[in-house]
Amino acid sequence: MPAEAQVSAQPRDDTRLLGTVVHSAFYVLLAASLLRFVLRHHDSPRLPWVIGLSIGLAVLYVVSEVRASRRVLWFALLVVAWAVLVVLAPSFAWCAVPLLYTGLRILPLRVALALVVGLTALVVYAQLKLAGWADPNLLLAPPAVAALSTALFVGLLRQTERQAALIDDLRATRRELAATERREGILAERQRLAMEIHDTLAQGLSSQRMLLQAADRIWDTDPGQAREHVRGAAAVAEHNLAEARRFVHDLAPTDLAAGSSLAEALRAMAARESGDSLTVRIHIEGTPVRLSAGVEAALLRIAQGALANTREHADATTVTLTLTDLGDRLVLDIADDGKGFDPAAPAVSAARGHGLPAMRARLRQLGGTLTIESTPGDGTVVSAEVPVERP
């Protein structure tokens, strides 16, 4: 059972238990008072009236609890019947305690307090009538007990109301948190798909376009080379299709799917992306350890995204990928000899699309950092650094 359901069920259980005790007490007091009257006044002419009113009082009490509609009216009839019975037989005054509880429970507070005063006055009258003299204890004890009982009940009622309000707030907060988690999950999935599309499909489409453009330029003069470009575009399309299927299912990139290391995946990517217009080189410094699949996939995606940016924006002829193992961290540098840009320029940053924010988002999830060094006319270096936990 959820915690809020347990909390909300507890007050209902307590109220149900208290109601059972009060109902039982009413019938016990009613029976005891009737028995006392029969034993002491069995020859009284009032006996049939007392017995009839006692039965009517028991019936009215049941009806006032069961009938939700016009409940206040039934309760008023119950109080009137009890008052008549007290006048005929003062010993029935003890039944006022359950009536007091019921009045405080179903009536507005001011009306209930007025009822308490009236019931208490009638109880004092009945007790003094039984005693036959102005006993100070009988005169002061009932008002004191009534005041104490009323204060305790009103305090309990207000505490229950505050608890109910807190439970409502808890439920509302849980609903808001659930809605927020759903929104965050949707946004995270959208961001993941956006990064995957940029780093795989966008790069592949850019490569296909360049290969097809190159094939179109030399189709008449060198058909054999043109067909090589077309076959290369088809190979890129096939690879992109496999990548699309894998990132839809949140799997590792195809270059890592066969158990290849990050260095081997980078070499395969460099060989695939190298062509007439762009040469991709790779250097491995040190002996990089095998990392978790998520870290290696993120670094490979960052390399793909950087290459996509280079093809689209840099007009570069050479890109160099350098993977360096520094012991406590792994650094991937992507350097090109393109036209460069000013990383601090807002207009330029906005024009560069989703690539750089996607790289930063990937590294932020891994606790890493992204550094961009570029100068107009002097190329660009994108450096991704992630911490490494040694076995």
C-alpha cells in the first residue's frame, strides 16, 4: 500500500473505532438507566412511558446514524426524546455523553457548543433532582467534564482536518512530481534522439551528398570513379540505416556493437569518412583502457558529431582524431584545418545548430568537459575529456 494511502487510512480507522465505542457506550448507558429505573420504580405509573421512550430513543439513535439525509432533523428528535426521558427519569442523564459526541461530530461548531451547554444544564438538573439537595460536586463536575470533553474533541477534530489537508497536499505534490518526471522523461528521450540524429544520420546524409555531388561532376568524364562514389554513398546509407535502428532501440553504435574497442571504432569511422574532399586521420597515445559501453558510445558519437560539423561548416580538407590516455582521464581531440570561427560570438554560436550543445550534454552526463579552441582562418580543435575509473 502506498505511504499516502496508509496515512489517509489511519484517521478513518481511528474515527471508525471511536464511533463504535461511543455507540456501544450509548446503548450500555441506556440499558443500565432503564434497568435502574425498573428495579427502583417497578410500581411507578411512569414505567410504561419510560420503557416506551427508551425503545424510541434506541430506534431514533440508529436512524440518526444510518440516515444521511436529514440527519440533523433525526438528531434533534433524538435530543428532544432524551430530554423528555430525563425529566421522567433523571438517571437517563448519563446518556448525554454519547449525544454530546454525536452533536460535536455532525453540527456546526457554534450550534454544537450551544447543544453542549443545554445538555450539561439538563444533566446538572437531573443529578441535583436525584440527590435531593445542592451538592457542589454534582453542580460543578458535569460542566467541568463537558468542557474538558469538548476541548479534547474539538482539538482532535482540528488535528484530523489538518492531517487531511496535509494528505491532500501530499497527493497533489505526488501528482505534480509524477507529471514532472513524465515531462523530464519525454524531454530526455527527445534530447537523446536529437543527439543521435545529429551525430549519425546528419553526418551520413552529409557524406552521401558529397559523394553523390562528386559522382555527378565526373559522371561523363570518369564513369568508373563516379560509380565508386555512388557505391560509397550506398555504403554510407546502409551504415546509417543500421545506426538508426540501433539508436531507436538505445543500443551501442554499430562500430562498437561487435565488441570493438573505442580506438578500433574510431579507426573504422576514420576509414569510412575519408574521401577525395576530406582526409580523416587518427592517433592513439598511450594504451586506453576499455570503458563502459555508455562512455565509449558517447565519445564515438561526439567524434561523429564533430565530423558532421566539420563537413557542414569548416570547409576543411584534413581532420585529425587523437585519443589520449592520461591515466585518470581520457581525452579525445578532433582538430581540423578549416576556416574556423569565433566560439564567443553569439551569432556564430547560434548558427552552429544542435551539435555542440549535444556534445556538452553527453559529457555532462559522464562528468566530463568539452573545450573548443578556434580562430577564424586557423581551424578548430574540439576536445572532449572524461574521467576514467581504473580497475
